[in-house]
Amino acid sequence: MRGYQREMTSVQTLLGSTRPPSDGENAGSAGRRRVSWIRSHLLRRAWGSRAHSWDHHVQSSAAFGAVLDTVLTRSEPQRTDRVVDLGAGTGYVTLALAPRVDGVVAADLAKPMVDTLAEKAASSSVGNVHPVVADLSHLELPEASVDLVVSNYALHHLTDDEKVALVSRVSRWLRPGGRLVVADMMFGRGSSQRDRVIIRDKLLSLARMGPGGLWRITKNLWRFGVRRGTEMPASPEFWLGALSASGFEEVSFDPVIAEAGVITGQVVGSA
């Protein structure tokens, strides 16, 4: 394990830049980077203040428990696996996987989340977790360096282009036989029956909250329509296509509960 920790410490030098765009960039590139930087800044601030409440929420939620069970089943963790958890938060998935694998790099954008994860790992005497603060839209790892990459309710904060780019990078990080398991809110804009049921149920739930809920409906419908804000869920069909286009095999989708779903794929080759 010591060798693994030394090797994966190099992830700190591979995280990519999270600086604002420079004057030397072309207008299109600078504009995209500026939007990405602003969104990351907003997410960092928002989630940095929610570490304790989020940890309590996921630990006490039956729905998140069902998602975790599916992630663990689809991950097929092995004792020799080197794992990366993308958007690890306070360690809900990381700490469930750690006793079953060689080690876990737990990456999250918000330092308070990462600090809470580190404290929980230490208090539980879990010594094979390596927490890092990282922006997932820029994260890089050595090729063929890990066996399993997981993510739980984090990637809907990336744009569709960033999702596709991340999936492509993950395909290079994984060794032959390696697995990618993504759990997230997964629905589109109403083109499928499943989409329509999810959207209807969300609207009804918010409407029952009264004026505050109606305001959230208006705000979220605008964001959903123009794809602005910090939540940009994609449909199962999008994820299936993204993994297949990056060379993953045995790609599958498991609906879990409400909008929650799990996408799984394996890189070419045998373990």
C-alpha cells in the first residue's frame, strides 16, 4: 500500500489548472474557460458550506442507500483494485469501497468535503484512502494506473462536453478489464416515458411546497431549458453513448429509484 500511496500522490501534480482564463487565450476558448471557472467557483463555495448537512443527508437516506448498493454490486471490487472516486464528497462511496480494495483516491472540488472525508477515514482507522482537492473537469491521471473509477451524484455538475471528455480520459486511466461505474440523476428533457414521469413527479413535489416551491419550479425550468446553472443532468441514452464512443464494452444502465441510475462499462481487454 505504501507504494500505491507514493504513486498516487503524483495526482496532485496532474490536476490541471483551475485559474481564470488569461488574456492570451482566443476569445472562444477564454469564454468557455471563464464559464467553467465561474461554475467551479460557485460549486466550491456552495458545497464547501454543506459538508456536515450533506453527510447527514446521504447517511440517513434510503434512496442513497439503494444507489450505494447498486454501485458496490456493479463495481465488483477486488482486493488488488486501485480505485478513484470522482466527486467523493464526504466519503459515502469511498469509505464503503476502501475495506474491499487496495486503495482509493478520493477527489472532490470542495476542500471542506475532502477534510471531512479525511477525518472520517482517520477516525475509522481506514489507512488506504488518499483524499485530494480536484476540479473534475481538469483532473488527469497516469494511463493504465487504476482498476476502478466510480462517481456518485457528482457528474451532473459538468456540461455534456465535459462529461464526454472525462469519460474519454477515464478510459485511458483504466487498465485492461477496468470498470467505470457512474451513479447520478439521469433523465432527459421529456423524450421518454421515464423522463416524463420523473419531471412530473419533481414538479408535483415542488408544487406541494407552496410559493417557495413554485419559485423553484420557475427557476429550475429556466435553467433546464437553457442549460444554465450548476446542475446539468444527462439521460441514460447520453451516458450509454458516451461510454460506447470511448471504447467501453458491456455498457449497461440500471434504473435505481426516481431519477437515480447507474451506468457501468468496462475497458477492452481481460482483467
